[in-house]
Amino acid sequence: MLRLLHARLLHSVTAAPPHFLPHPFPQPFSHISLAPNDSPSLTVHFLEKSCGLSSEAALSVATRIQLKTTKNSHSVLALLKHFGFSKPDIARLISRRPRLLLASPDKTLKPKLEFYRDIGLSGADLAKLLSGIPGLLLWSLEKRLLPNFHLLKPLLHTNENVISAARNSPRLLISDLPKLLLPKIESLKNYGVPPAVIFTLLTTHPKSLIEKADHFEETFAAIKDMGISPSSSMFAHAFGVLSKLPKTTVNRRLENYLSLGWSQEQVFWAFAKHPYCMSASDDKVRKNMEFFAEKLRWGPDYVSANPVLLSLSFEKRIAPRCLVLAILASKGLVKRGVKARHLMMGRRSSLRIM
């Protein structure tokens, strides 16, 4: 049915007389501006032929936008190409926010693209960022983007650090930072979190600092209950991990550890040393712990002291590494007995020791 509809739409488009229009940028795309006698057909044809969408995607996107003419839209595509967007980049961007085709290239889009370029984003990096959140091209430059950048720069010191934080949470550039970010930073300072730890939190887990206030307070309370020192280098990572997990998930994972013979103190100790052990799924933790207990005779005491073990892939790291060690031990090339360091060290280091 979709193919039949598509064939009819294309037939009506190809029957319309083309008009060639001048553009301010080089045109790598077809720049035929079709007469506005059949808007749905025109839109589908443009999305397919000029934006690179598949037939199915074009039909779907055409329900969200109708082009009466393609003159402005061709100028938008030319502008994006001028700033380093590839055709696949453009297809992703337009699929997510097709109304960008109706935006003014000179008044709305170009100033923002120049802003991102000037702070150090360009080409593939810029395309990836904007494809993730196309709305970054629509927020006011004067009222939101520039004020946010000037607020973040003193906190993060360099353009590169601002960009790094924005990659981890693009909404950092368009959120109401005076309302969402600054009060949270003040709360962290009052708790005794030093600037270096706040810097790490803001660059690696910025989303945790622009969440709603009640979610932030819930995460903050959990961190305090676990007794993690605010001056610890792991505080930022612990805060970031917990902020991403619903309270029900945290409770379920705690129960999973307890069911494997861990005490609550051991769970908190492991989390303080390696917060990402709480990001590991219940099945992964259970599978690793069962192997450690049955094959290596490692209990909760040993594993909680080396919690990185819980984040390792059983199939890609633990099982292959143990097999190699067993073969080497059988040949008398290494001592028998696997240690945590044998599994945690990188491949090059393990080859030197083995």
C-alpha cells in the first residue's frame, strides 16, 4: 500500500515543471524548486531526493511538515553542507526535526551554527551534537545559548571543557542554568564538595546537575546515607551513577547483592570504591559472582574489595583470561591461582605478566 501511494506521489511530482533558483551556498544537492501545486507530493519528493530519507521515512516525516515551495529548504540544506554536515547527517537531523526546513537560514540557523563553530564545534562533532538534539538550533542565541556559555566558562575554564560537558548532556546549553544548575552547585559546596570534584561532576555527569530539584535531593540523600566522603575522587562518579538510576532500580540491585551473600556495608564499600558496579545489571553481577564463588573461591569480602571485577565482561574478559592462566599454569609457566589483578589489568600488562 505504501509503495503504491509512493508511486502515485512521485508521478504527480515528476509531472510538475521545475524552476531553478539561485542560492547563497554551493549546492551539492538537487536544487530544483517544484511548483506548489501538490504539497504532500512535493514534500515527500524533497525529503527523499534532497534530504536522503528512505521512502518510508519520507512518508512518515511528511505527516509532520508540508512544503509549499523548496526554495527556503534548499537554502537550509546548502547552509548545513557549508558547515560540514554530510548527507547522512542531514537525513538524521531532518528526520528528527523536519521543521528546520522552514527556518530562516540567515536569521535563525546561521548565527547559531557560527556560535557552535566559534566555541570549537564543527564538522562531524557538530553534526552529531545537533542530530541528537536538533532543538539546539532553535533556541535563542542571545537569551539562552550565549548566557549559558558565559555561565559555564568560568566553572569549566576552557571552551574544550564546555564542549566536553555539552557532549555528555547537550541540554546543558539550553537549560535554565541560573535556576537549575547554580542552586545545586551551591548545595554541593555547602556540603563540603571541593571545586575539583564539582568540576568532574559537571564535565562527566552534567545531566545530574540539571535534573529536577527533587530528583537531585533524592540522589544527594542517598550519597550521604552511603557515607561517601564529599572530598573523595569517586564522589562525582557515585553521584552521576545514582542520578541515572530510579530509586526502585537502586533498591533492586541492593537486594540482588544481599541475596548473593553480601552485607549492606560491603555493597556501600564496593560502591564507594567503584560506583559503576551499581550500573551492572542484576544478571551480570549474579553470573560473575557465581563464577567467582564456584571456580575461584572468591567470596563477597574479596570481590567487594575489588569491585571493578563486577563490571568486567564474563565472555570477553573473565572466562578467556582464566582459561589462558589455567593453560599457562598447567605448563608451569605461571603460578597456579588467579588473582583479581590478573582479570582487571589491561591486555598489554597481562601479556607481560603472563
